[in-house]
Amino acid sequence: MAANDSTIPGLSTLSLPELLDLLLVCDTSASYEAKKMTLQSLVNLVYSSSPAFDINADRLRLKQALNANQKKISNLAGGDADQDAVAYSQVSPMIRTLNSLTPATPSISDKGSFLKILVSTINDPFGGFYLFYWCLDNSASTQLTVSGNTVVASSGTSVYFEGSVANVANLPKMEGMTGQYFHVAVRYRNFQNLSNISSTAHIRIETSIFEDLFVEKDPEPPADSSLTVIQNRLYINAVPSEENPPGTSYIAEILFNEQAKYAITGTEEGRLQISSSAPRFTYDLPLMCSKSLHVHVRIAAVTLSGTRAFTDTMSEQLSFDVNIVNDEFLAMMAARMAERIVTSNGEGLVVK
């Protein structure tokens, strides 16, 4: 090694240092004796003594939270594990503004027990979710709009919403919807922002659901009931109540006896019942009832759950038309009897 008695500032500069190159240091524990050390030793000393970071398994590991000093961390690879940082491109669909986005007008299908609401899929940005705002009223042209931060209906009725990650929502129909207008509009949103609201779609709900048919209330008996006897036939009529639920049917109860006035109780022996979807009945009087002097009738409205409401009993006098047993009828009966009856001598009868 060449001798060099120059001062430190006069020494040659090491332009390409390596970790095995030597440094000149003073050992404070040995009266500042001059000693040498490698660059690698110095690097290890800096890393091991830093309160901010160290080297672990050849990787830089922070000991404190990183203060980026209001600067961006750029050229960051996309995260793919639970504790990885994510790049902006991975989260931008979730946080970007949606001011320029307006969903298409949704379509509505009445599926009987539920309403299916469908809107065109939104792919840019992808990963948001859909808010289906809806209301019910008696107007065919109600519009849903945004007022401040709230969706309101032009008719003033209450507005509800259903959320879905898909572009479709199935809304179960509820009791009382039948006959009303259903209105729906859609907004798209991510974690931070909402889109504009779509145009409003409309449908009138025509089909009843189970709950509408089985209304838990007493039916109203039919009004203006009447009983008429014409030529051995009963004509029984009434007017149904508009308050009765869908599916209401009607029963006529008929009783023959000798009393001019009688109130049917429903327990009488010989009481007849005939059914109809409307409170209108006809009944041909059988010959066996010709011995009775009077007929009594009441009508019941019957819901699908079996609840009944009766009219008062109506009574009429019977007067059988003698023409019901005419010569032609008697001749037919005589011929039938002649075919089946013989004399004691075994001879058949002859029709007169």
C-alpha cells in the first residue's frame, strides 16, 4: 500500500464506493484512536439505530407511520392481499363523481305475487349499486324527482326505496296495492356519490294477491233482496255490496213448511242450499213440495275465509200450477207403469 501523509482534504476521492471499502473513523472509547471500518458496517449501524425503519429479510420495514408530507406515492402496484395498499385505479369506480350519469327508465312487470323492476346495466363505473325509489297512489302520471337530498313524489305520497347490487329488484306486492298506480325511478351510487334520477315508470296493479282475497273482516249481506214464485219456479235476487272483498260468493237457503212467516236459523231439517257467484238464483219446485203451503228464503254473502252475513228471511205462499201435471205427463207415467206392472194372472196392463 502506497504511503500517503496528506491531510484528509488532500486525499483522493473514492468515486465508486463499495460496501467493502474502508472509512477512517475515530474510536471515542479508545482515546479517539484512528481506526478503519467498512461502508457495510456503517450502513448496518444506520439501519439498526434508526427509530423510523430497519432492514428485515432484505426488505425495508417502517417502525413508525409514514408521513408523506402532502406528497403522492406514485408507481404503486395494485394490491392483491388483505394488507396491501391499493392504487387509485382500483378504487376510483367507488369514489368518482356521478354527476353526468342518468340511469335509463326502468321497466315494471306484474308477476302476480311481486313486481319485477328492471333497468339497463351500468358498466361505467362498474361496481356500484342501484336504488329503486317507488310510491303508490291513485294518479297515473306521478313523477319522482330529487329535492335537496330527498326523492319526492309530485302527488305528495310517501316514497320508499329498495337497494340492489344488480340491475333488478323484486318487490313483493302488499295488501291493498290492487287497483293503485305504482311508480318507480332509479338512481345509481357508489360509496360516496349518487347519480341523477331516471325518468319515472308507471303501472296500474290489476292482479290481486292472497292477502287481498282473504280480507279479515265481516262481509256485508246483499241488499234489496226479493223472492218471487212464478209457475212453480222460485226467483231469488239481491244486489251485492261493493264493500265485500274479491272472491265473495253467495248461498240461498230454502225451507218449505206450513208457516206463513218464519225466520231461518240454519239448523232446520230439510233446509236446502244452492250457491252462486252472484246473489241471483232460480229453483224449480219439486212435486214433493206441493204439499207445503209456504216457502222461506234467505241469502248469505260468504268470503273465502268462510265468514257469512245473511239477509232477513223472505216468505211466500206456494200455489202450484195444476198444469204441471198435464195429460201428456200422465200418459208418459202410465206407459212406464204399464211396462212394470202385471195382473195376478200375469197379464200386462194396457194404457187407456
